[in-house]
Amino acid sequence: MVLLTAREVALRLRNGSLSSTDVVSQCIERSRLARVLNAFITHTHESAMSRAAEADRRISAGQPLSQLDGIPVAFKDNFCTKGVKTSCGSRMLRNFYPPYSATVVQRLAGKGTVMMGKTNMDEFAMGSGSVDSIYGPSRNPWSRSVRYRERRLGDAEPLRVQATSGQVSYSLPSSTEKQKTCEDDETLSDEDDWLIAGGSSGGSAVAVATGASFIALGSDTGGSVRNPASYCGVFGYKPTYGLVSRHGLIPLVNSMDAPSIFARSTDDLAAALEIVAGHDIRDSTTVREQYKPFSLPDDLSVKDLHVGIPTEYHAPGLSQGMLDAWSWVADLFDNAGAKVSRVSLPHTQYSIVCYSVLCACEVASNMARYDGIQFGHRSEQGSSTHALYAATRHEGFNDVVRGRIFAGNYFLLKRYICATRSYKGLGSCY
């Protein structure tokens, strides 16, 4: 059951073959079995069972709030959730309980979804591996499999991947048909070899991949949802900036952050987007046009699609495995009737530098609020106001965060104007 898509579960909830309480119970059990993967920082199982029972009553009465009513969801720990700890994986906010919920949290709750908990992440979303949380790293579920250990020994055949109807399925050679996970092997320990889940939203990706949740939200600034989605074998979608409200999302880079979605199918992504998208008076950057919901046809055609492959992205150091996957997808589009062409994005070489400068500058600005006075961690070294600020920020932030603050303050003095101009130039390429 936990390997079904949210759409498939929703259909079974409507016909009575499943109940939301049963689904939530299974997700709780999957979360317990996969606890070594460290996907969650905070569990909300008790309230989840209560909300599932409410969903069952609505569905039985023929009055579901949405197509996702009764479906388990999870939220990255940088989305404010009223009365539920929101730490951003940092000591600075280790005991922060927001007095309000983010807009996306409110919208999903208002449509009957069931929150399973808050997921692990890189501290303040600064990272690409989900390894810099004070709660420890999130581990890739595939690294706990027999398949991965065989591959390490060099005697494994490639994993077969099939994509059909917007879903991805995996199959193994018959000699190792059974895919084992952490709950199947009691000899595994926390210190065993493991792979990263990607980041910074790795916990959300792991939650969906393991069946602890059917949909999960993360934040994506420069790949923080798309990266772990690819690492963990699930779907990740970053909406266009301004389509989904950032109100209640603790910011990293205001000009690039976007609440984003993990799911097991494109249909599930579309269903979640329908709920969270749209204008929000509490976020002036959201688009004012009314969001028009859409559904994906079962016989989706790509014949009128023109796919561009940037020449500059074939960069030095690109692994053969990634190149093979890239070529395989391009062939899929070509064989399905899409037009596949090479294109040029000549300013690609400047993109990382530009992003790094803008990111550091906005980080320095956003992190200035954490001074030990209003909320968050407060150092006991308070001999003076200056000493309090310095000690609080040294104790509350890890090396990665402090490094970006230092770099950001330097760039704000020297380079920000140049980076902004370069950013506009990069945009013109598209």
C-alpha cells in the first residue's frame, strides 16, 4: 500500500477499500522501520491519526475536501508550523515553536491532508547533501539495499529503470530480485557505509522514497528539491518563482527560494500544486493572476514539444553514468516524437559565480535577525551586547552558515552590483 501513488490511494479511499487511518498507520510503521535513514526531525503521529479519523468521516459522508483529503504529507523543517518545532536543522532554532503556519502548510491542511512530521535538512538549507543538520545526516534509502552493497563489490549488473505514464519503476536481475531495505537486515548499524540523500531537502525525499509520506514539501533555491529527488528516485518539482507563496518559509535567498514538491508521480505533483499555488496577500512576490488547475492526460503526447540540450552543460568532469542517463532521456523524447536540438547558453560559465555571490549576500542579510535577542538560541556569555551577539551567532550557526555570512558581507561591500547585472544577463539567455 505504501508504494502506491497518492492518486491511487485517493481512489481507494473513495471506494472504501482503504481508510485514511490505515494509510497513516502504515506510514508511521514505515517511518519506524526506516528510522536509521534519519528522514524526520519531528514526528506528529498522534495528531496525524486524529486528522486521519476526521478525513475518514468526511469521505464516508461523501464530502471530501479535495482529492488529497486523508493523504499523508511531510514538510521540510524550514516551513513554519504552528505549535510544532521548526528548527531549520540548526541549534539557532532548536527550540523554536512558530505562532503561525506557512501558507502552503495552511492550504494543504485546509484540504484535508495529514501532516506526518517535519523532515531533516542541511542547516538553514545551505548544502546539497543533507549532511549538515545538527540532528545528523539523512541517508539515501538505496544505500541500505543489498543492491548497493553488491555494486560496491563490483559484481552487480545495472539497475533497470522503466518510465511509463508519468511513473518510474525499478527492476533487478532475477538472481537478486528481492530488494532489501534497512528493516530486512538486522546486522546493519548507523555506522555502516551509506550514500547521501542529496540536499538540502534530503529528508523530504527520503520520506517519500521510503513510504513514510506520499507527498512532501521542500524548498528549492538552486536545486535543493530536484537534486535529492534524483538521488532518491522520486519526482521533484520546483514551481516558477512567484507561483507558490513563500510566506512562512524561513528564507535562505529571498529572490530565488521556491516552495517545491516531492511525490511518486507527476499526477501527484499536479494535485499538490493545485492546492498550494496561487496569489497570497501575505507574499507580495506571488503572481496576481488566478491559478488555473490542470490535469495530465493518461495519453500525454510530446510530439509538439521542442527540447533543447545546452552544449555548455556537457562540461568537463561529467561522469559517464550521468552522460548515459542524459542521452537515454534525450532518446526517449526523440523516439516519442519530440524535437530534440542542441542549443547554446553562452553565459553558463558565469552562473555558479553569480549564484554564489547573490546567495551569500542574501544569506548575510537574512541571518542578521538571529542575534539572541528576539528569538532562537541565546548565549550565556552576555558581558556586553557585542559579546552576546558574537557568542550567540558563533554557537548557533555551523561553519557553513558562518562562512556564507562572512562572504556575503564582503560581497555586499564589493561585488553585489556586478553580480546583479550578471544575473540579468544570464536571464536573457533563456
